[in-house]
Amino acid sequence: MTAAVPESADAPHLHVVPEPVASPAEVKIINAVQGTIGRNPAVVRAARGLSHFGEHSLGWVGIGAAGALLDKPRRRQWAGVAVGAFGAHAASVIIKRIVRRPRPHDPSVQVNVSTPSKLSFPSSHATSTTAAAVLLGRLTGLPLPAVLVPPMLLSRIVLGVHYPSDVLAGSALGAASAAAVLAAEKRTRDRTGKNPR
């Protein structure tokens, strides 16, 4: 049996910072998504596929690298897609380690995929996908953010690994990361008088 150690008057007081708590409304949104489209096995399989593709932004980096190899006149812009997606992912990881919000753990939430960490805010998948979609959309002239971003954001909720605020914050961070890449490309273009290649 361990004796209790008396508290010294001179001992420093330790202040415990409470973990961020999810609102019941966010848990209800996850429940609603999982109780409707999330009950379809095909939807869950597709969500898992998106999860594996977007893990550590590797799918988007691969697309950027392939474009740089195949489309040499625009290789720097394709490289910008890869750099933007990975940079956005890295930024999200740093923020996660600062905020330290746990992933959904309410008993009513079903977790349908494994994750590399237990931290939730912001969603790295949402961050890198939004950055890549914005940059690819600018490069190709296609409305890719509207096509690519919503399915990825929804998939994270279907899988039960993120709260809605996680994916919305991640998407906003990804858009900001893409804007930084586009601004850098514009500075290069203004300085050299030609498109980056």
C-alpha cells in the first residue's frame, strides 16, 4: 500500500488542460450520416478507398508527380500540386499536435477504418484533398473542387473518424495552402515574365 504524499505549501500547482469536447450536435450529425448512406456497404467501401488514397496525401502527390513527368511544359505547376497537397497535409499534422482533439469515441459512432493517429482536428484528408483539388482545378480548368472535395469530406464522417468541424476546418486550411502555392507561382511569373515550367 502506497502512503499518500502530503502536499507542500511551496509545491507548484499543476493545471490540467481539459481535452476539447465534441458537441452533442456533431455526434448527432455523424449518427445521421452513418444511419443513412453509411448503412450502404458500397458507400463504406468507397469511403475506405478514399481514405487509403488520401493517406498522408500520397495519392495527390502521386498525381502531381505523374503530371510533372508526362506534361513537361507545365511540370512546375504539376509539381506545385504535389507540393501544395503535401504542405497542406504537414500543416494539418502540426495543428493536430497543438489542438490534440481526440477522434470520435462516442459509443454510438461506428469507426470503419484504422487511422495512423488518435488526433482529429483538422482532418488531414480534407486539407490535402482541398489543396490538390484547387490546384488541379486551376491547372486543368475543370471544377474539381466541387467534384473532389465533398466526397472526401463526407467519407471521413461515414467512416466515423472525424467530426464535421474537423473536415470543414481541414478544407479551409487546404484552400489557404493552395492559395499560398498559387501566390508563389504568380510571383515567379511576374518576376520572370513567363509561366512557371
